[in-house]
Amino acid sequence: MLHYLKTDADPAAEKKANAEISNVSRRGVLGGFLGASAFVMAVRFAPADAREALKPYPTGGLKMPDGVVSDPHVFIAIAANGDVTIVTHRSEMGTGIRTSLPMVVADEMCADWSRVRLMQAPGDEPKYGNQDTDGSRSMRHFIQPMRQCGAAMRQMLEAAAAAKWGADASLCRARNHEVALLDKEGKDTGKVLTFGELAEAALALPVPAPETILYKSPDEFTLMGKGEVQIVDLHDITTGKAGYGADTRLPGMKFAVVARPAVVGGKVKSYDASAALKVPGVHSVQEIEGVFAVPRKFGQLGGIAVVADTTYAAIQGRAALTIEWENGPNVSYDTDAYAAEMSATAAKPGKVLRNQGDADAAFANAKDVITAEYHGQHMVQAPMEPLVAIARIVDGKAEIWAPVQSPYGARKDIAAALKIPVENVTVHVSLLGGGFGRKSKWDFMLEAALVSQKLGGTPVLLQWTREDDIQHSFYHTTSVERIDAAVDDKGKVIGWRHRTVAPSIVSTFKADDGYQFPIEYGMGFVDVPFDIPNIRCENGQAMAHARIGWYRSVSNIQRAFAVQSAACEVAHKLGRDPKDFLLELIGPDRNIDPKTSGFPDDFWNYGEPYEEFPINTARLKNVIRVAAEKAGWGQSLPPREGLGIAAHRAFASYVASVVHVKIDDDGTIRVPQVTSAIDCGFHVNPERIRSQMEGAAVMGMSNALYSGITFKKGAVEQSNYFDYNVTRMSNYPQKVSVHIIETPETTHAGGVGEPGVPPFAPALANAIFAATGKRLRNLPMGEKLS
Amino acid sequence: MSSVTVNGELHEISGDPNMPLLWYVRDILNLTGTKFGCGAGVCGACTVHLDGVAVRSCQTTLGDAAGKSITTIEGLSPDGEHAVQKAWRKINVPQCGFCQAGQIMQAASLLAKNRAPSDAEIVEAMSDNICRCGCYQRIHEAVRLAAGGV
């Protein structure tokens, strides 16, 4: 069925294709480009005469490793019976991307969705383009290539039909899985050829040049924007048939778990496996060497693997191990002591990252200075599916099955760890039972591959328990954010000084210098969108003593919490309405100019070219107005109830949330209603945008009230969902109303998976303040007010 | 030698009676619809029915199940058309989907003994099933819908 798909990547050809795409993007619309589409449009009939070559725009996708690919031969197969197979190359972890991107292809090529099957791509970026499903990038980077891919295939089908009929291609119109022949008046002649009948001829045609490809106009969309397509795995999920990481079964497969050092950098000094080996079902015990050289990247922690006939026996065997560990220097890591240290650092000047105007003078001349300090604990992603990977090595060729966000990055590292060529490693991507950033790190896959290798290639399923997941993650960083606002005698904020202190993710990738790197300080810190003449953003040093990693929306969590809480605190001090004051702080409608606003030269705009994805204050203010209006901002509420608002731009999208809080008599913080507005630009799957926003409120509530990871003597103190708490149905945001801002097709698609998270915690804190006068500045805040 | 019935099929069981049912159905019977989430009975991902009542299969041993009838998500309905499954699809509940087998088994157990649960009863029954993606609003709505008949 897939014989039309290229079986081998042709890197040279694809590099060329990529270059062509990026050249077109850089050139923008050339004269000839417009001319070509005008010519074709001239002979088209309604409604297709509304079609035009969408003005291509560059995205950060072009600069990601292996860029983007839009070759229909790579992504689309059509069988002789008409079945269409679309390759889905991004990882599905709950956003719906496995459905949404193929939907874009199918819509553009006029395929009948019920006749579309999906094929999940293995990790192969030279062939498919970048597959690192992280950073809310999938739609942002691939909506254009996927439209291009589908539209090219549509034109190839139409051209094939034209050749068969000996007709002008402009009279051949693809629709609903067939091509119809029209007469010169644009009326049906009754002649049709099905996609199946055209497949072989169409797929043999050259792919049209990008500038000759015409996109559907939005009124022709059958799938995009309709909200009627259900996720492709829905039936399988509800019947237990959906395949996650641990659900592949291979003949002779063993099951393994690993005992790892409690302290990062710890090593096995000695161990005794004799009792473990006596556990019925235990097959063998294998030592895994850890990666200790800095940078450790996603290298495995090392430890002792117990291999058994069942996961149960492996867990029993692990419990019977006696291991003496050598902890190393991180044993000193202590959350309380570290928080005090961060706080002391934040009280002093730090490395200046943004410097606009003269903040010192503003503070010297201020009538009043308002200071607040916000703390955040570490958090762990804790997706419902604990990490797991299956590995098998046959004849020097390794196959890995895993729920992984970045299968090609994993593949390269696995090849290096096994000391075999990358061509000899295949990474199959299962469904991910949640990811939230944890599954973009493949230490667990390296472990499985190494254990299989030690077993002579025996298939092995290496399962992390929940305790392993909670205690051996790459954690969301802990942080102190200190904000000082200088106010003049007219009640205007004239100075803004924000200091951030947090161990950096960059410690995972290079020698730690204790400072944030552009990706972190671009997330709601140096890009604070306030119309304040004097802004200074400083970063204090904080060395990492744990593995630090991505967590859904990353540094935006603590930055939005601090900035949006502080804005409300200042509003209160000045006796202003928090919503009106926030709009005033943001100031006039404009694209913020990073150069004249003192941004650092290495300002990171979510990897996107700034001219295409600027910080637009009108869009930010619009989501605030919409959320406020829909939430009934200004309504009077009973005692111990309140509304709080917060807004944040992240991943090139704009979100505002209004949280309605209700404090029970026993102090329990409840959220009867969240009203959110999101402007993510042009979008194709509103139903999944809503579900992402609903979920973001729930995860936002976990972040705000419940979830904290603490370290004592270098080890994580929590171990499972009974002490690492997350939102449950006993207390969750009861109703999340999501308002998606409709934008023209020309407004570039922004991210959706992450941007809903950051505004929740500050909106909740602001609501609690409105309800009770209590200001909570530490995350997690706890479920009950004291 | 004792036995356990799983989705209507009788299985002779041997080996460690302390083995959690979870690992028996997953690693021995290869019924992978039941998920491992916490191993401590605090997340609900592994929920199955023991004689029709929702239990955590990670906290139920093979010994506990001996002589009893187990239903996993694969056996809830021969065609996947249980009222709860239909409601789940109608409301588009799942995001990543990993916890949903447990959620569905929990909801089906609730509705089997209480055909018209109040909102408070739904919350009480479902509060030990974690969904990290945060589908609670839709889970709640789907249970209501299933109770009313889909």
C-alpha cells in the first residue's frame, strides 16, 4: 500500500528541496511568482478562482535541524484502490497533532478524510524534516509545508486527469477524492476519475514548483477550521487498542527496571545482586555505566538493571538489590537552603540582560517603590505514562520503540552509545501517554538499547516506575523572581526592574555558568511588553545541582506568575482596576521594537524571525479585553469570591485568562470558572485548541496549588502521586470557556500546546487577592489558605 | 491450581499469588489496554473490574482475583459500544488518552451501580483517577451523558 512512498531518503535531493523552499521564503513574492498565479487564476472558475499562491513566510522551522520538507512523495501515498496514506511525522502526546497536520494535507489535496490512513514516521529527519515535537512548534512550522504538500498533490492529480482526458488542466477540478472534468462554462461534464484511478500517473509526475502551487481559499476548506474531525486514535483509545510505549510485544521479550543514583552524578560503588537473582522470574542483572562527563546532555544516569520475565519480577528483583552509592558533590543540594541563597542573590544587582532608558534614575526619582519577590519550586512533568522503551538488536541493527518527542535526536545518540552507524538504528514512535517536555529527553531509550546490547540483542522492555519518573527527571527549574516597580507622583510606573535567579537548562547541554541562556530569558523575561520608559532585566547566578529540563511552557511559568502578579499588586497599591491597569501598562498598539527597547542582541523570539512574529501589543490587549468581557469582569461577587486576570505572549501566541475563585469555609481554593481567550493566528483545529486550553487550566492549577519537587541531601523528597500532587477531579477548574480569536489566514500560526499554561497561576493568585486580600507569591501555593 | 476469568475466558493461574493483576494481564496475557500509571493505587490508570466493580489492578493480587471474574477495557464491550465509550467519543474526551481506559472502567463501574449519579457522586467516584492532560471537564460531562444514555 505504501509502495509509492520513497523508501530511502535521498538527502541530497531533499537538501535541495529544502533550499528551494527556504529560498522562496527568503525571496518572498517575486514578480514572476505573482504573475504565474495570476495567469492560472485567470482560467479558473469559482470558487477555485479565489485560490492563490499563499504568500510564503519564513519560520524558525527553516533553521531547525533538517528544516522542513514539503515533498508530497515523502508524505502522501495513494493506492490503486484510492486509499490515501499520509505520513504524520510529529509525535502525538495529546495535542492532536497526529490528526491536525494530516488534516491540512488531506484538505488541500481534496481527499475524503474517511479514506485517509495515517502512518507514523520513524525518526528520520533528513527525510521528513525536523521531528522534535517540542516548543509548540508543530503547526507553527509545518502548516505551510503541509499545505504545500497537499496542494502539490492536488495539482498532480488534476494534471494526470488532464493528460488522460487530453483536456486543459484548468478544467480538471479535484474534489472529494476524485477529479471532475468541467466544461468551459465551469459546469460538470459528468466525467470523473477517482484518486485511485489517477494515482499511478499522478505520482509519476514532477512535483510542481512551489511558486506554481495554488492553495485553497478558506471558503473552500472542508476540514481546516471546521472543528468536525475527531482525533484519529479516538476509537482505539476508548477500547484499549491504542499503542503506547509499553504496548508492543516482541517474541522472547524480557522486562527490565533500573536502580539509579538518588543524587545526580552519583555512581555505583559496589553492589550485591545475589538476592535479586533469587527472585523468581529474574533473568539477569546488568550494570549500566552512566554518562558523567559534562555536558551530560540526555545521557543515562547509570545504575543497575534487573532483567526478568515480567515487570513485576524485575521490580521485585530491584527491591532485593543491595547497592552502595558514591553520591558526588550534588549531595549538598537542599531546597530550603537553596531558596534562601537565590533570594539573597536576587537582592543584589545581576547580569544586565535588558536595559531600556535609565532604571537607576527612575528609581532615584520615584515617589514610591513597590517590591515583590516570587518563588517557584522545581516541578516534574509526571505524564500519566511513565517512561518506557523497548529495544532489540538483530545482526548489528537496533530497533527501538518508544514514546519519544524527538525520535531522530534519540536515534543519533543511540547509535553513538551502541557504537553502530545511525543507518543501523530505527526508532519507532508510539503514542505518548503525555510528554510535557520529559519525553524530549531520551535517557530512558539509551538505557533500553544498552541493556539489550548487554543481553546480546534480546528484546527488552525497560520500564520506569512512577517513583523513577518523579525522582530522576529533568526538572522544571526552581526560581526567584524579584520585581521592583518605581511609581511617580502621578501614579505612573516609570521604572521596572526584574531580577531572575534560577538554575538553567543550559547546564544540561554545556558547562554550567549559573546564568540563563537566551531561550530562557526570552520566555517572558526580557520580552516584558510594558510601555514603561525605564526597564532593566537582570539575571543572578544559580548553579544547577539537579538535571534541569523543559516542562510545558518552561520559564514562562515563573515569569508570567511574577510579572502578572506584580502588575496586579501595583494596580492595587495605586487603587486601580487590575484589568484597566494592565492594558495601560501594555500601552499603545504597536509592534515592540527590540532594538529601541533595550532587548539583548541575542534576544530569542521562540526561534521565529521577529519581523514575521513580532510582539504585537494590540493582539495582547485584545485577548485581555475579550477574556474580561466574556468573564463578566467588574461584576460584583459574594464574599470570598473574586476574579483575577493575567495575560501572556508565549510561543508566538497570545493568551489571557480570567480565573473566578471561590474560597470554601475551610480555606480550600476552588475555581468555578476560567475564561480564556487565545489568539494563535491562523488555525485549523479549533476543537483541539479548546481541549489544549482546558488542559492548560488544569495543569496551571497543578502548578499553582499542588506540584512541588524538593531536594534534601541531593535527593528528591517526593516519590509518587501521593506526595507529588496534581489536580484531580475533586478540585479542578469546573468550567473552562475558551474564546479563539478569529484571524485572517495571513496571520501566522502560533503555538497552542503551551501558551495556555502561563497565565493561569497569576490569574488565580490575583483572584485570591481579590477575594481575600491575601497575596500568595510562592508556587505551589497549597490547596488551602491558612 | 486456581483460575481467574478474564474477559470471559478462563485462565489457570500458577506462580506468585502476590503478583499484581496489572502485570498478569499486561505481561502474561498481553492485554495491554490496562495501563501502569503509579503502581501505588493513587492514579487509577490500571482500573479493571473485579466481579463488576472497579478496582486498581496494581493493588489487586492474582491471589485476590482467584476464582473471580475480571473485565479489562478490552472486554468492556465486544464492539466498543458501551454507553461510556460512546459518550467518551461523543464528547471528544481524550487528549493523550493514556489514562482513559482507567477512567472509562471507573465510570462504567459507577454507572453499573448508580444509573443516575449526581454531580457530587460523579466527582467522588472519579477523583482517584488522574488525568494529567486535564480532561476533567469533559470526563464529567461524558459520565453525565452516559448516565442519560447516548
